[in-house]
Amino acid sequence: MESELTRLDTLLDYTLEHNKEHADDLRNLAQKANELGKIAVHDDVMQSVEHMDRANEILENALKKLKL
């Protein structure tokens, strides 16, 4: 069971970090859209980033609970 918990911890941590990288990439894309005058595109992409950030908060809480 311990190895399964370790694996779950590792995968959740990896997913969290991976999501953060994607969120950063999306922020950059939103900035480019803004610079190109595509404000509606910027706004939609930033909305998706907000959802990813919220999902990451939930994953962080899950990781904390896993370590209890």
C-alpha cells in the first residue's frame, strides 16, 4: 500500500507542476493575443488560466491531504 501512496503522491505532484507550466504558457499566449489586438481571445485564454489555477489549488489541497 505504501508504494501505491508514493506513486499517487508522485503523479499528483507531477500533474500539478505540469499544469502550472501549461498555465504559464497560456498566460504568454494571452499576452500575445492582447498585443495583436485580439482582446476577446486574450480574455478567453485568461479565463481558462483562472480555471487551471483553481484546479491547481484543488490538486495542492489533495496533495496535502494525502500526506496526512
